[in-house]
Amino acid sequence: MKTVKIEKFGGPEVLQIQNIEINRPKSNEVLIKNLSIGINFIDTYNRTGLYPVPLPSGIGLEACGIIEEVGDDVRLFKVGDRVSRASAPIGAYSEKQIVPENKLVLVPNEVSNEIASCITLKGITAEYLLHRAYPLKKGDKILYHAAAGGLGQILCAWANSMGAKVIGTVGSKEKEEIAKKNGCHHVINYSETNFVEEVEKIVGKNGIDVVYDGVGLTTFEGSIEVLKIRGMMVAFGNASGYVDTIDVKKHINAKGLFFTRPSIAHYTIEREELEESAKKVFEAVLSGKFKIEISKKYSLDEVRQAHKDLEGRLLTGPAVIIP
Ligand SMILES: NC(=O)c1ccc[n+]([C@@H]2O[C@H](COP(=O)([O-])OP(=O)(O)OC[C@H]3O[C@@H](n4cnc5c(N)ncnc54)[C@H](OP(=O)(O)O)[C@@H]3O)[C@@H](O)[C@H]2O)c1
């Protein structure tokens, strides 16, 4: 079967298509035929080594597929079930994959393969960021960076449906309309304007309750600046670079801020957490709290181009690989 492997860390050119033999699933594992694969920014961190993985390695963490074979001790699923997933084992960029059953969730009939493959990792992330990392309240003023991105479209629309006032930043004119369509009350083009000044025009100085910052290096200082006293900084990604040093006096103590640097793994430790979170995500998409428009579809052979587009800021929402 066809799969994508890396043998060293680097740019999109290290992604190689290989044809390999696949094993049989062991006791608690299932063999899945992938029908649609989610593309996520974290895949680029694994590829570059920012989040290192043991080499050689597959790439990809989010996919929806059909179970073709189950190990002897599998209890949760059966052959023919349609499942999706949001976490390790890495290697979702593949025609088939073997995955432990406890990493999978059942996809409701009404949710398509393509949608499931972009709302499991991204949807569960939006769920824990909005409900658990910071329990969002009606009337909260939030700032989300890269609001027209894959996760951004889901999170901003969902936050809007919860009664928050949503301010989103975007990097291009084209993305302004997309962010507005997906729940942002105000959109700031941070490539053209100073987002701190623009946020202050909307909510005043120190006016934001919570910043969700997945852009990192280029936005971190400004994100801290717009927060209210005792506001919440949720730093959850590094699209522009990793923020690895925090000055407690300047960044936290000055306004008595709360700070968290969470990852989806911290919020899906127990099987119950994963199931509960996925249930909320599927309910939210089916009740229209957020909508998904796939921005681009690639084949496995086009995977290098997919990563170039994602890192080049050319994608305008969730994108998938159809194997
Ligand atoms: N911690 C977690 O649990 C978790 C889980 C999922 C995702 N994440 C993080 O959430 C963020 C969004 O993920 P995603 O997969 O949905 O990606 P995405 O938002 O579709 O893509 C990243 C966006 O970041 C913006 N960006 C700003 N500066 C950039 C730069 N120098 N290079 C590239 N992009 C830049 C671009 O939007 P503009 O052009 O509009 O600026 C780009 O479209 C990522 O940081 C990801 O790592 C974290």
C-alpha cells in the first residue's frame, strides 16, 4: 500500500511516497482503509523536527476510514465501522493503517468522510480550547489569530454560537471575508495593520478576556498586550515560530494573567474524555454551530505541494488528502 514517510527532518522535499507491505492487526488493533486524511499544521512540525518523531516515520494524525480487520481482543469496533482519529500513532498519510482501537471514535452516518477527517483533530482541539482550557462565557471578548485557517474557522464559529464577541486576525484580503463568514464579528488583517491598535479600537485598552494564539512568535507580545487584567493567554501553536521563553515579570505578573500552553493530548488522556469531546464536536457540526467547507483536496502524490501551500499561508480552511 502507498504511504508517506520521512527518513530525515526538513522541508516538504523530505516527504517520500513509498509502497510498503502492511502487517495484520495485533490484539487491540484494527486495520483501517483510509478514505480521507486531514492535513494539519502539526504535520509540518513533525516533518521539520520541531516536534521530533523517531525516524524513519510516517506523517499525519487525522483521518477517517473503514475498519477492514480487527485484532482478537478488539471490543469497541467491528469490521465495516467508519471511524476517525485525532492522535498518534503517526502515519495517517497512508492508504491503510493499523491503529489501537482506543484511539478511534465512531463517525455518525450524517457526517461525511471528508468532514470527519477535518473535524476530529481540529474539532476536538476547538472543543477543549473553548470548553476546558478556558471555559468560554457568553459576552467574553476573544481574539483568535489566523481565523480563516482550518482550526480557526471551526473555533471562531463555535465561539460565536456560544455568545462570545469574536475578533479574528488574518493575513490577507481574501481571508477577511472567509473569517467573517465563519463567526468573526471583527476581522483584522495583521499583514497590513497593527493588530494591537485595531483590537484597542474595538474593545479598548486591556479589553480582551482570552487570546487563543496558534501563530506564536510574531503575535505573542501583542496578544499579551491586548489582554485584560487577569485575562487568559492560551498559547497553543507555532505557525510563525515557537515561543520558548516567557518573562514572568513582563508577560504574566504585569497584569496577573493566566497562561496555558496546552496540547490535544492533555485533554484526551482518558478514553471517556476522547469520546465525550468527539460527541460534542459531531453534535456541534450537525446542529450547524460551525460549518465545514473543504478548501482544497490533494492526492497522496501531491503531499509535498500540500505542505508548501499550508506553510505558504495559501490555504483558506481545512484541507484533506484523498488517498
Ligand atoms: N495545541 C493543540 O492541541 C493544537 C491542535 C491543533 C492545532 N494546533 C495549532 O493550531 C494552529 C492552527 O492549526 P491549523 O492546522 O488549523 O493551521 P491553519 O490555521 O490552517 O494554518 C496556519 C495559519 O497560520 C497563519 N500564519 C501566521 N504566520 C505564519 C507563518 N509565518 N507561516 C505559516 N503560517 C502562518 C496563516 O494564516 P494567515 O495567513 O491568516 O496569517 C496560516 O494559514 C497551528 O499553530 C497548530 O499547530 C494546536
